[in-house]
Amino acid sequence: MIYQYKTSGTCSRMISLIIEDDIINDVKFMGGCDGNLKGISALVKGMHIDSAIEKLSGIRCGFKTTSCPDQLAKALMQYKAQR
């Protein structure tokens, strides 16, 4: 299933996810720090959504109250809540 999430408070604007059986198959960030976000995407590929949420929730970017990893966790939580 393809799921899209509009981010808030980060340089990235949107996250596109492909999830099957609660496993992350692909993540693409639109905008943001290209290399870092490609790295995050590669690290969570094949990961169960609950594990990714646990590892990424609450990460902050500098003085911001959120970050791209935190927004990915929020996207996964919203995905879980909507299915």
C-alpha cells in the first residue's frame, strides 16, 4: 500500500511510504537534506513499522520540536491509526 504524509515543521514537505504487512518496503522524502533522508530511508527499509516508530519518535532537529525522522514516525503512527 502506498501512503503519503504531509510533514510539518521540517524542511521536507511530504513522505511517501510503501508498506506491506506492516513492513516498510520504501520511503521517499520530498524536499529536505537529500543524503541524510536517503540514508534514513535505506535504514528503515525492511523494518517493521513498530520498530521504526520506537527508534525515530521524538528525535529533534536542532532547536525544532520535530525532525524528518520524527515526522516519519508520525506518518507511520497515522498509517496504523487509519487502517
